[in-house]
Amino acid sequence: MNDIALNNKALFIDFDSTFVKVETIDELARLSLGDDPDAEYKVRMITYITNQAMCGEIDFPGALEKRLEILSITKDDIKKIIQQISGLVSDSFVRSRELIRSLSDSIWIVSGGFREIICPVVADFGIGDDHILANSFIYSGEQVIGCDRDGDLFKKGGKIKAIRELNLDKEIFMIGDGFTDYEVYSEGIAKAFICYTENIYRENVVNLSKHHAGSFDQALEIIRRI
């Protein structure tokens, strides 16, 4: 499968519900709100907002701001969630760990999530920090008080902007489960979008997509054929 890299192709892979089985911010909510008397309601609200954003019903920057307003996150919470998420990498990616390492020069993670969490999780797969396109937290002491609003991934159409700015001379393929992943293709940045369904089946995104994959292996097979 190394011919994928040799054929001048670049794979851009979403993180939440694609590379990993869960939505990181939802898990972070469950962790950080543990002692909050309104924790159950707040977690439900965050999950609802996440689903709205992933289905394209609300714009991503607005959804991210709403969710961060509900949360109270510390650096210790981030350390704990990294350990948790590291054990929740999607099964087919775990099986393909060595292959991903061999192709890592041609793989980027692009996510509306956060570098501080994503980088250590994907490092074991050979994907370096310079191949992570994501948001960054802003801190006051030990407390997270927001995220960097100047970063591309915080903005509407952020994945499109971030990938375009790399100015790659390669055929780009987008693998993900959400509407923002589909937009990378619909706006002409990617040659193809592969709707990823190993962890979640978002019907409206599936209906928009020509290609569907239930595993990383299937995604690679599709890319070979295109």
C-alpha cells in the first residue's frame, strides 16, 4: 500500500469519530463535569451541539464557543483525557498502526478539536505535530479559558482554509464523518471525500457522499481505485 504515497496522494483524516471512536469534547465534558450537580444536563447539551455541528445544522465556530462556555477545563483534565482517548483509537486504525507509520509523510490529521489532545494520541502512529491541523487552547494558569480564535480551524470553513494554506502539490483525499469533512470536497479542495462510518452513521452526510468506508482498510481501497 506504499504506492499511495508514491502516487503523490495526501490523506487528510478527521480525528473525532473517525481516527478515534468518540467525540473528544463530549468525553472531556463527562470528565470535567464529574462533580457538577448539573453535569447530566450539560453533557446532553454539549452532545446535542456537537451533533448539530457535525450534521451542518450550525456553523462550527459557534458550536465550539457554545460548548467551551459550558465547560470548565483544567490542564489536569487534559492530561486525563489524553490517557482515555489513547485507548479509544478506532479498531481499524489500531490494526493498521504499522501501515500508517509507513505512510505518515502523506497523512495529516485535520480537526476542529485541540492540538494538545490530538498530538500525543497520534504520535504513536508516526504522525508528527507538523501534520496536525487543529485548534489550540488558551490558558490562565491551570484553567482553560478559551481557544485561539485566530487559527484557521476556529473559523467557518476552517478545514478548507487550513488545507489550502499548505499549498500541497498532491491529490488530496478527505476521510471523515462530518459535514465539515464533506465541505473539503464540495469546495474543490479534495479530489474525493470518503464518508467514514466505522463509529457513527450520520445519515445526511452519508447521503451527500459518493464513497463510504467502514474501516481504514476500506478507505485505502477506495483511494486506490479513484
